[in-house]
Amino acid sequence: MNAYFDASALVKNYVEETGSKEVGEFVVRAGLVATSVISRAEIPAAFAKAIRMGWLAREAAVAALQAFRAQWPAWMRVQATEGLVTLADALAWEHGLRGYDAVHLASALTWQESLGEGVTLATFDKELWEAAPKTGLVVWPDRLA
């Protein structure tokens, strides 16, 4: 199985929260795993926000960030090209998505096209989770809480 992770799913691979165990198991089951190159900025930003909001102790966030940065080279990364962002533009408008969610959707679709086989999009973002099947992607998890 080819699994594409947006930031909402990827964060759970590094921080203990609802769904983290399932994400870890999903990563192990996936044959190929990928994310957008924009995740390189989104994940540290999410950890920093968690500190600001008091959701995560600084020490835990630093450990998560170090783990993420160490594992980053192992993730396949979809590049944010002009063509991909143009696709994201159309997807954002058509599905009412936030900008980075549209970039993740465009990245998953671009990766699926380049592989020539199906991709499962892992996301915990409701709008992205609802939009992805309309574009031909399979979504994970099967339902959102």
C-alpha cells in the first residue's frame, strides 16, 4: 500500500495523542510512505504551537522535533512545483480547502499519478478527509472521531 501523510496525520507519528498508536501501525503496514515537502515546515510549526498552547511540554516537543528531523530523509517527499500549486489552487476552490490542505491533496494526487497505482491519504482533517475520495483517493482512517 502507498500511504501519503498530511501534517495532521504525520504529527501523530511523533507526539502521543489520540490516534498516535494507529498512525504508527499504519506507517508500518504501508509499503511506501510520502508527504509533501511543505511538511518540513508544518510539523515544527505544529510542535511550536503545542508548546505555546500548553498542550505539550517543551522537552517533549524538542524530542518529537528531533525524531521528526532524524526520520525526514526516510520519507518520500513530493515537491511543491508551480504545476502542483496550480492544481492546489483548483482543488482549494472546488472543495473549499485551506491552502496547505489543498497542497497536500494535490501532492497525494500527483504522487498517485506518478506511481501509476493507488494512494491512500492519511489525514485527520475533516475537510481534506471529505474531499479526497471525491478526487479518486482512498482515505485513512475509515472514519473520523
